[in-house]
Amino acid sequence: MFLHSPPSAAVKPAGMSDYPIIRIRHAEDDFPLSTHTHPACELIFIKRGSVRVQVNRKRYEAGAGSLVLIGALEQHELEITGRPYERYFCIFSPQLLEQPGRSPLLAAAFKNRPHHFSHCISLSRPEESERLLQIMAEEFRSEKPFSEELIANLLEQLLILVYREHAELFSLPQTERAGKVWEVQRYLETHYAEPVSIAELAASRFINPDYLGRSFKELTGYTPKQYLLEYRLLHSRQLLLDGLPVGAAAYRCGFRDVNNFIRAFKNRYGITPKHFQKIGQSPTSNHTGFQSYL
């Protein structure tokens, strides 16, 4: 069971992402986004138009003044239903909101999925959220000193406004089982590039590995092994598009056997890493690293 908890100080996890703030921008293009996933959280504010959003198995109709919250690895798809379609979006590392001094309650809106959770909400005062996102986008483009810190603070302000209207979306695990799942989830997100033993993770938390697997899947939609593999593969895509050799990309993402990496990559995406890299680096390709998910 998930219950609301008062804000408290967060502990910074080890191994912060290389991409804490991936991208923030205002956009007016109107192409649909087919089903995809990425190892980052995403926030979309719709200024004009409307879209049909599907996240995992849930569907929503989102119009002007709506906010969509998508967690890392959540499969999602957007279909434009009203034009012109204008929005702001912010894509960021799951660990961004877990830095020292930030409340884990705000991060919970992107991490935990109790049965009542809605990925899409309407804001009573959307102009306040739009103002914050406009400043965030300007700071992201400017690359001024401390821009990343300012963006993180503005994002925190935005989520506080959302919390005041929709506190039901921000739930921290209060049962021992849910708490252990969250610990393992955070560990996998920050240590995916290292050798990981699910059995050892379970033992260190005094929980049976099978019970951990069932609980993890119930609360996240993945088994721990599936979650770890998905994280490694998605990060490998970025490294391949950055030009790293296949073997180096595999090692950087936690694979110690390049042949296992190639098999896992092909099973997941239908093509080999080398083929994916070749397509992604083509002048006619739309793949531009994390931007390919936008």
C-alpha cells in the first residue's frame, strides 16, 4: 500500500547520470510519437492543441493546460488529436530529484505507480507552470553558469505547485516490502554499469529473491533482471549513437560479454548494435541521441 508522507531530506544516490538534464524546449511541431521508452523521466506541458496519450496500458485525452508525467522506462505513445499542437517538455535523469536537500516525495510522482495514479492531469492555473517551463527552456539554451542548478530548482518549484493541486500523485512506499523494492529500483538505476547480483541485493535487504522479483514486478511492471537489462540497453543506444565501438558501449553499460550484449540488443530491438549505429549516424537519420525519443 502507498500512503502520502511529509517531505524529508533525500540522500544522493551513487553514480549520478551523465545526462542529469537531457533536454528542455518549447516546440510547435505536430508529428505523432510512436510507442517508445527511454531511461529518463519526462514532463510534458500542453499549451495548445490536444493529444491522446498512452502510457503502459493507460490511455488519456490531454488538452491545453494539461501536464503529463512519464517515469523512466515507461512505454508511451502520443497521437495528436487537435492542432496546432504546442507544448513544453522536459526530459531529465531519474536521480535529478534525489539530490541532497530535495524531498523524495517530489520524485515519487515519476517513480511509484499505485493503482490510482494518473499520468495526465489538468492544472487550474496552467500559466504558472508555463512561466516556470519558459524560464527553464531559456536557461537550458543559454548554458550560463549554474544553469543546471537553476533548472533543477525551477523543476522542484513546478512539482510543488503540482503537489498542491494533486497530492494524490505523490506517494511514498510505507510498507516494508514496497520500501525494499524502491531501494533496489534506485540501486539498479545508479549502478547499471557495474556487475549486479539480484540475489545479493535481495540478501542484503533480508528478502527472498523470488519474493523480491514478484514484488518488484507488481510495483514497477518489470522483474529486477528485466529492469536492469532495459536500463543497460537503452543507455547503450546513446553510447552507440555517440560513436563508441560496440564492445566499448557494451562494457560501459555493464555487459562483460560483447556477444551476450549483441544477442540481447537484437532480441530487444530487432537489429544488431552495429546496424543500429550505422542507421543512427546516417545523415538522413532522425536519431540524435536522446533527442530521438522526443
